[in-house]
Amino acid sequence: MLVGSALHRIHRAEQMLAVCRPTPTLPIISAVSPAASESAMSANEGTMTKNDDDGHPPTMTLDISRRDLLKASALAGGATLVSALGFDLKPAYAAARELKISNAREFKTVCPYCAVGCGAIAYVHGSGGLNTVNSIIHVEGDPDSPINGGTLCPKGAAQMQLAMSPRLQKSPLYREAGASEWTEVDWDFAMDWFARKFKDSRDASFVERDEDGRTVNRCEGIGWVGSATVANEDAYLITKTMRAMGLVYIDHQARI
């Protein structure tokens, strides 16, 4: 935006300087007598003068106000200054970033989207008191991380939407068998329904011993696919829980 404004000023300065520059005149062949030609030139006051005593050709006089002349001078000087100094916007960007995250608490975490494990820093406003609401205001790569060195992919840079997006679904949805619409239910209903379905499936497909009589204690009727929108700690806990339940078919969304 600053560059565009400066270029516009430079363009205006060039236009004003072009006005100040006298336009070369071409010789005109006319059948009018010299006396009539001199009279016509003197009648066009403020534009062209007749030959002087030494016989020099007529000269052009500029019809420009003092205000326009000052504008042209200022624009030309500004254009020269900008060209000499260049455009170093890094200090401005740094100041804007510091203003954005001022008084925010810093939390280091790991991006949950894939198995690379890029380090990220989340900045949170809010003290956590009864009259405040914690909100994430900025997420950036962790420059101290040996994996990504402060960089983030487009998905990682947008991970703040996992907590702050207006499209975030905050309650479970349930669709009855044969129904076409989803309905919102509370968490107690959802957890009870899930626990009952999980136990029934595990009991029906649990294998204690294989064909050779070896103890395996595995569940072959349930598969678990990890979500790419859970935290790294959540993924660790889920994996440990599913292994304890005997599941052998465990994968993650990042590999699909």
C-alpha cells in the first residue's frame, strides 16, 4: 500500500514536470507576411513572443500557478527522497506484530495436523479469571523448534480456527437409524451411547487366543482413526487407551 502510494506520487511528479518542460515547436510555413506574423504572435499573450533584437526564435512561456509549481517541487523532492532511501518495511511489520501480541500470554505447542510435529506458539488474551474469556489472537511458528524453524504450512498457519472459528461445532450431533436429519444432544447422552456401542462391539469381536492357542487379547471388530484436529497430548492418550482395549487397527487421519 505504501509502495503504491509512493509510485502514484512519483507518477504525478513526472506529469507536473512534463507540464513545466517547454514543448518544442516546429517551423510553420505560412504565406502571411512577416509583419502579420509578428502581430499574431504578440496577440497570443502569455504563450509565444516574437523574435528578439538578436533574431533568436520565439520562446514559450509557462502558464502555471504558484500553487502548481510548489506541488510539483514537493512531489519531485519526495520522489527523489523515496528513491534514495528505498522501502524498508521490516521495522513497520515488527512494530505491528508487537502491538498485536502485547499483553498476551505465550504458549508453546505442537501443530496437530500431521506427523511432522512442527512447533507453534499460541498467543492468548485473558487472565483466566471469572470475568474474562481466554481467546487465541495469534498463532505463529516456533523459531526455536528444530523441525520447522519458525515456519508453518498453510494448514498450520490457520490452526487458530480450530478454537476460534464461528463454524466450530460445540455440541455432539446424533442421527437416529433411518432418520435423515442430525439433532443436537448433550454430552452425557453422546458418551453413554458411544460407550454402549463400543462395549457391545468389543465383546462380540474380542479374541483371547489365536488358532495356535497363543494369548493375543485383541479386538478385531473395531478400527480407530485419529483426528488431525486434536492436540498432541490427546492423540497420545487416545492411542494408549485404544491399545489397552485390544485394538489393532489404529491409524491417523494425516495418512489418509
